[in-house]
Amino acid sequence: MVVKVARILGRGNVGGPARTALELSRRLSGRGYETLLLAGEPERTEGDLLAGVDDVAVRVMPGFRRRPGLGDLGAQRRLRAALHEFQPDIVHTHAAKAGALGRLAARSLRPRPRLVHTFHGHVLDGYFPRPLSFLFAAVERRLARATDALVAVSDEVARELAEEHRVAPRARFRVIENGIDLAPFRPADARSRGVARERLGCAQEALVALVPARLVPIKGHALLFEALGLLPPALLPLEVHLLGDGPLRRRLRRAAARLREGLAVRFHGFRDDLPAVLPAADVVVLPSRSEGMPLALMDAMACGVPVVATAVGGVPELLGQGEAGQLVAPRSASALARALTRVLGDLPFARELARAGRARVEERHTIERVVEEHARLYAELLA
């Protein structure tokens, strides 16, 4: 029997939730599932992950925007119509906006499909003013009661949702940690490092830091720039390459121009060749204020590049509480500067972090494991 799964994604932008949703749709299609991926349009500065995808049934939902607005009513009507046409057995929503509109639309179907929602993190801290955050938490609680399975990408995300925001009891959350396809990523060596540096336009002998993140406040670029000003002169010159785009691009360009001599910041926008350029890095940095379980760090670890990241959300779990990467206190520029100084200034330590990072991704964070766990969850819901 073919099981029909409608997967709903807020927008098909370049980012972890869209990558995971696309891979699940792609890989489950060969295992007795018929999938339809319904996704909103990405914003102009976000990149479009779904453009040109031809091996997965994708339908773009016009008007499905990131922020709440009147357009949501039309988006929900279109979602409802698409679901009535497809008649899924399971509706699986990813992230907040898709979770709200998708689950509301799915409840009108008869027979009602099983409802699954994945929290790839959450927007209940740091994204919106406090009154809006309280309102969104109340909405999530109401939706959770009508959802058959709640999935979190890390234990910490599940804990925050259960204990701090009271979305649902902890026992209702099933943790399925993120994973990536390891095939395109190979541990960096001298040759791949040289080729990657040519591709990015790096000096072959410079120290290089890469930051694979959207240029939005929650990703913490301002904290990174503050930390750069605290680095010792021995680490200069240092090139910092920003792999991403977003509304902060102009402001960050102005801030980069004010950095001291010896610090060069390059803006690349979104790249679709990460496996080819990550080996250029001496360190990958993610100074976010909030995360679920970032694929960007997994990509770097899979390439054998040491990582430095703030200890938020599922990042400590991903890095083995610091065994496979340097963890720093969130919002502490001095702690971030110290971690960068150690990784960039101590080559044996950096190599050990890189080795441990690659081993951890191979052991715990493959896309094959993610697919197996979702297939098991779907089978349980339909049994």
C-alpha cells in the first residue's frame, strides 16, 4: 500500500528546515511513500533551495510569507485546496508558520490525516516582542493538542518547549536529531584546501574563517564582529567569509569597513557549492542567539573543519558538549574571541577538534538515520 505524505514548509529558502524537508521527501519516495512538498516562496535575499528540483513533487504556495499577515488567509485556503486534492494519509509540517497554517488546513479533511509537526528550533524567544511571543506560545499549545506527533530536533529544543513555554508535556515530544548526506563531503586535505581557497578567492597562506548563516539578527554577526576586535595581533591577517545573505547585508558591510587593519570580511551571498568551499576554512563560526540543530555545523564537521559556536539550542548536543567543537557562552564577545584564538592559534588542538567532529557526524548525524526514524514514526501513527 502506498502511503501519501503531504509535507508543508513555510518557505523553500536555503536553510536547515528546507534541506531536511526536501531530503525526507526525496528519500521516502522510494520506500512506499508518495510525497507532495508544499512550500511558500522564499524572500528575495534568502535564496531558493527548491528552484529546479525535478525529482520531488513540489508545489509553491503563493502568499505563504514568513511574517503573519492578511495574506495568511489566502495561503491557508490554497493549502486546504491542495490537501483536499492530494488526500494525504499524513500531513507533516515543518517550523512555526507552516505548522500553524498547515495543521489548521489539514483538520478540514475527512477522513482526517495523521498530523506531525517538527520544531526545527522555535520562534518563542528572541524573534518577536514579548507580547507576540506569548501569543504564539498560546497558539502552539492549542495546535499541539490536535497534533498526533510532536518532533523536536534536539533534547534541548524539546525541553525549552515543554518546560519554558509549556507547549506540551515533555513526554509528548519525540526527538529526531538532524542529519546530512555525507556523500558530498570529504575531510579536507592540502589539495582540496588549495582548490577551495582559489574558488573563494582566499589568500593561500591567510587564516580563514567561514560563517555559513543568513544575514539576520538571530545569527549573531554583530557579536562576531565585536569578537574580531578582541583577537590578538598574532592572528592577523585574518579573512572572514560570510556565506549567506539577508536584510543585514548593508549594515554589516558598514561594520566590516570599520574593522581594524588585518581583518578582511568578504560577502559571498548564498553558495550552492558548500562541499567545495568549506575546506578553505581554518574554522567555521556560528555565533547564533538561537538554533535548533544546525546543518551548517554538520557540513563543516563532515569536511573535517573545526567549529566554534554559541551554546544555544541543540548545538551542545551536536558538539558532544564541547568534545567535537568549541562552545562559547551566547552573547559573550570575549568568550568567542578566546575560542577563536585557541582554534586558530593551536594547530594540534584544531586538528583534534576536526577529527572528533567528523567522527561524531558519521556516528550520529547521517540523513539515512533521519529517514529511518521518520519512517518508523509514520508506521506507528498508521498502525
